[in-house]
Amino acid sequence: MLALFLSLCAFPQTPSSSSAPSAPHQAPSAWDALAAEYEHVFEAWGTELSRSGGWEKPESERPPHPALSFWPRFEVLSEQGEGRAVLWQLDNAGSANQDGESLRRRLFERVRKAGDAEWVASALPRLGTQGLESEVGAYLAGLQAESMPKALRVTARLVEANLAQEKEPARAADLRLRAAFLQYRELELGPGEALAPEDLDELSEDLVTGLEKEQSRHFGLAYYEGSGGTYYPRTAAPVDPEQLWKPVVGTLAEKGCARARLWALANADWQLAEAEKERLRGYLDALCQGSPSAETLAALGAETDSLVYKLGLDFVEPRARVLIEKSAEAARPGMLSGLGSSLCEAGANDPAARERGLALLREVQTRWPNSSEAKNVAGLLFRFTNLVVGKTAPDFETVDVDGNAFKLSDYKGKVTVVDFWGFW
């Protein structure tokens, strides 16, 4: 299984370096050498925890986090003005054996003294999770002056909006829209400036397109492949752009932008509070009642499985059928097979849903026998009529670790465990 050791990260569009790139053949800098050594030790630590089952144990029973022993060395670079070391310390402040508030204030002061250095924009999302709300809030407000670099102004607004969300949701929404217009339109909006629906729709398109582009680049920037196919975070790695921009997409979705609502449905968390489910159900209803484009219909069809899981079969099924009726003939096989598969998945606890799903899959085979969807449906029908609880497992032949051939049927009448695994 593809494993990820996640960490808090930084703004993706801003280099997290405080100095110029190294020249060709130049010896590794103090930062590069320390970061490489730390990643090697962290990887060994994480591998051992996975091997020994340590991740399931209380933190007090695990080997010490490597950040504890590396802290003094990162502190030296941080004191010398290496911005990436400050980012690492902000990421690992919880592992430092130091007074929490004193440490947070010291790191905050280092960020503030760095002025408009490039790495400061990468520090702002980290500062937003460290407490010190009043001091950080005042600092963020000062970074939004027009004389400041664009990256600082944009990120400061996004972080300030997160801090203001609970007590001042309207102000938070305004900050997010101003950040988005500056980032994607190079426009400076006044606080509370009224916007036409078409302006918001265009911004929504630009934002989602830009976010998806950044998201596609993020993994390679933030993680490296270690031993055994496991991925580990790079030291002072960039933040997932979704962390920064998801609340902005949410603001645009609340204002009725279809592209933002579609993105919100597709990228919602798998486990949702009931209030969030109701909000997303409202988005899906609005998309169904309107005149969705062919692209929107196709995107919703591709998300049927996840929407059923997140919002419930009883809610999604009738709306999916409405969307299928609104879709063009060429799109219907894919949408029908998606809904059919979702219904069959739910069939483990709902035999009637399974039968409705099988009927949709057979409809695809009958009406579009030469389509690629029909070929895919054949596999789904086999799966949902044979690979279900209570059915005899299909026989297969393979080899054991010594290369000896055997069949599953050789073990008939014996208790047998078949373990399917892989990297994904």
C-alpha cells in the first residue's frame, strides 16, 4: 500500500529558500546537508514504526521523534537567518523539548524580522496554526500594504481569513475574495466591494483551474520516494495548495458559482459532519435544477460513487437519474454504469439497490453493446454477481513463494485466507 507520512507544509507558489540556487558542481550547503541527513533518519524512524506496529501505540511508547535530536542543529541555521530552517522549526515545534509559548514567540519574531524575504510567504500558513492570534493578526494586516510583494499580500489575506472565520465570517469571506482576485486577476478590490455574479463565476473558473494545476504539481514537490515504495515529506516542504484555497472555493460556492460547487462536491472530505452534508446536498440540488453543461454532467457522473458514500444513496440516486436524463446520448453509458456500480456497491446491505444497479449495468450492455462502457460493464456484472458474500470464489491458479503451481480449488474444504495487496 502506498504510505504517506504527512507534515504541515508551505505556500506552493513561493520558493522556500532564503538564498540563490546553488551553482553547478557546488558543494552542498549547510542546509542541504542537514536536510538530507534529517530525511534519512526520519525515513528510518518511520520505517521502523511501520515494521513494529509503532504507529498504533501511544506516542509515549514510540521511539523519540528524530526532530528532538536534530533541533539544536536546525536552531543554529535558524539563528543565522536560514528561512527553511525556520519553516522546519514551525513544522516540528511540537517535538521540541522547550517551553511552547516562548518558542512560538521566538519563531514568530524571526519571521517578522525577515521582512519581505521570499520564504516569509511560506511561513505564514504555519504561523496561523501556532496560536498568538492577536499578534499574528496585526502582523498579517501590515503585510497587505500595496508596497508588499504579491505573494505576501495574497497569503496574508488567506491566513487572516482563517483566523477571522469563527468570529467574523463576513470579513473572512471578503478577505478570501480579495486574495483570489489579486492572485488570479491582478486586481485589488476594496474591502466589501460589490461584485456582479458573472465576475464571481469567472473568478471561480480561474481559481479552480489554477488550483487543479498546482495540485497536480504538489506531490512531486512535497514528497520523495523512500524504500519499499513509501513516500516521505521533504524537509520544509510546500503546503498542499488545497489547504490554502479550499476555503476560498467554499466562499465562491456559497455565492452560487457552479464551478466552485462542483469542485466542492468532488473534493469534500470522506467523513463529514451533518451540517456539511446538508450544505453539499444543497449544491447538488442546485446543479440538478439548473442547466448544467456537458462538462459538469460528465464530472458529476464520474463522482457518483464518492457522492453516494458522502451524501447517502437515498439522496444521490434520484438526482443522479435526473442528471442522466439531462445528459447527451453519448454521455449516458458512462453515467448509467457509474450509478449502477454505486448501487451495487451499496447492495451488501440493500439487496433492492443491488438489483437496481444490475439492471442499469445490463441496460448499458443492451443499448450500447459496442461501447467501451459495455466492455467495462461486463467486468462489473461478473464482480457483482460472483464476487459477493455467499458465492463460491472463482477458481484461479498461481504459484507459491517457491514457484510451485497451485489452484485455489486445491484448498476446498479448508479454512483459507486470500490476501490481495499491492502498491497504489
